[in-house]
Amino acid sequence: DVKVTQSSRYLVKRTGEKVFLECVQDMDHENMFWYRQDPGLGLRLIYFSYDVKMKEKGDIPEGYSVSREKKERFSLILESASTNQTSMYLCASSLRGPTNEQFFGPGTRLTVL
Amino acid sequence: AQKITQTQPGMFVQEKEAVTLDCTYDTSDPSYGLFWYKQPSSGEMIFLIYQGSYDQQNATEGRYSLNFQKARKSANLVISASQLGDSAMYFCAMREVTGKLIFGQGTTLQVKP
């Protein structure tokens, strides 16, 4: 079974803190993604990566950065957390190819106070 | 711009009955893929079914089928013989040629006993 794990299920941080969200997949997937999920807005893509050290901006990259030093790990970084970044963050991975579904991690619910 | 629309924020269905969740999309790309995901209250995203833009037949997976009407740009999910465990949020998503997924706002389905 494909397994995508995220470092925390719940996280509480203060405004201005630097926040790291880690995602690891164990199926040798090339593609990895970070989304945030907010009520009424569905999932919105923050960043994605097609390969190690590669990254592409999604639809809402402002205030975020990412790092992919190893194939299995994709990190999302909030350089200076703000209250409007309180959200559910979901990581996903997939094989290359148009028919391959994305497999999701359990999500991290981040609260910024 | 590519867009996915789910117009039903919430739906109710009686146990053992069939239910249709609506999804319309907008794209000018000839090649795309359509996905449905289920998100139970626990938060994980579960892949249900996939339809490619060039597929001639509607996709089916067990009790799930996708009513794909290309000319109308709709990709409705049909769940037959609803079960209590089907209560969840359902997301329609479209895969662009870049590999990105665009999600709709989601539909919350509640199955009544």
C-alpha cells in the first residue's frame, strides 16, 4: 500500500514563527504536492515538485516555500507564520503520467495564534 | 482558465438508494483527466474513480460510476445502493496537462438510515 505520512496531525504556532511541515512517501513517486484546504474553497495547490530539487509554484504560493532534497521527502515552510495561514495542509504524491491518481497524507491542522 | 464547479454544498440520501453528485468543468485543453475523491470526517482523501478525456466509456468502480458527458463538460459521480459509511465530503478534481489537480469546492453527503 502507498503510504504518505505527515509529521504532525495538529500544530499550534505563534505569529511570526518559522514553521516546517514534513511529508514523506514510501512508494518512490516522482511527483509530490502541497495543498491547503479551507471550508468552501476545496483544496488549493501551494507548490508541487516533479523531481528532486525541482519545485513549481501552484495557485497560492505566497508566504510559503518548499524543499525537496530527497525523492521521498517534500517539506513546506512558512517563513513567518500569519493568522491567515491557519488551515488544513494536505500532502500528496503520485507517479508521473496523466492517469495516475494522487495519494494523500492524513493532513496537518495548523493553527497560528 | 481551468475550473471545477460543484454546485451542491450538501446532499441527503436514504440508505440503499442511489445518489448523483454533480460536477462541471471548464477547460480548453483536449487532454485532461477527471477524478473523484472521498474525504470522511477523519480527514484523509480517498481516491474513488478516474475518467480520461479520451475514454469512450464511463468509468465504473464497484458502486461508483462516473456519468461523463463531454459535450456538456460534466462528470457526475453516481453512488448506487448508498451505505451509512458513504457519509463524507466528496471532491471532484480535474488534472491538467501539467499534472496539477484543480479541485471543486466539495459536496457533503449524508446517508440517512
